[in-house]
Amino acid sequence: MAAIVLIVLAVIALVFILGFIGVYNGLVRSRNQTEEAASDIDVQLKRRHDLIPNLVETVKGYATQEKTVLEDVTKARADAIAAGSQGVEARDQAENVLTQALRSVFSVVENYPDLKSSANFQQLSAQLTDTEDKILAARRFYNNCAREYNSLQQTFPAELFARSMGFTPKDYLTVDSPEDRVAPQVHF
């Protein structure tokens, strides 16, 4: 009889250990996927930052009297790059300022029909639009990963030990500024 009790206890302990390992590995996988999604956002933001100087130079050739708008975009780009190492919230705020500055550039373009028809400008604006779409998709993917990761931490049995093992919830990326909730109107 004692042997049966030992076997049952061993099976229960084994199930518990395997369950713990499974939950822990699931948390690690989910955390890594969330961090990869955040990295994908950074890649797209880098692409955006790389396109902006070319766009500014193209516009500069046509719109010499719009110097302050171009300076604002250049400054916002530099601030966004610098904010990348200051955390998600600082980066998002700086990126929102950059988005507003880019909207100003595109509104200036309205005054220059030759610029709007420039092949270089059209190519750059198409690449920038594509990049903006990729940033949006990467942010959605990140939020989805964060939701899955946070949900995994909050479900039983993971909630019993997730925090003590160093698993902390991830923040969602949100739009804080009311101006950013309104879609920009750009006409070419």
C-alpha cells in the first residue's frame, strides 16, 4: 500500500513539475514574442527616420521659403531618434511630434505643384506612406502580443508565480493626443 501512495505522490509531483515547466516556458515564449514585436516597431521607425532626410531635401529644393517647416521636421526627427533610448512612452511622444511635423511638410507641398509631380517626391512619399502603414501594423501586432502575454500571466496557474519569476505586464501602445486620433488629410 505504501508503494502505491509513493507512486501516486511521485506522479502528482511529476505532473506539477511538468505543468510548472510548461507554464514557465509559455511565459518566456510570450515575453520574447512581445519583445520581438517591439523591436519590429523600432525597425520601422528607423526606416521612417532614414526616409525623412531625403524627403526634406527633395522639398527643400522646391520650397525654399518654407525653411521653418523643414527645420521643425529635422528637429522632430532628431528628437525621435534620441527618445528611442528613453523608453516606450518617451519614444511614442517624440514620434507623435514627428508625425505632426510630417503633416506640416505635406501641407506645404500643396503650394508647389511641380514638387507634387516630381518623381523623386512621389517615390519618397509612397515609401513614407508604406512605412507609416507598417508602423501601424507593427503597433497592432505588439498590442496583440502584449495582450496575449498579459493574459497568460493573469490566468491560473501562471498568476501564482509569474511576478515572483520576473514576468511583469507589458504596456499597450496607445494614442494619447486628440490630434493623433484624427486622420491627416493630404492631397497630392
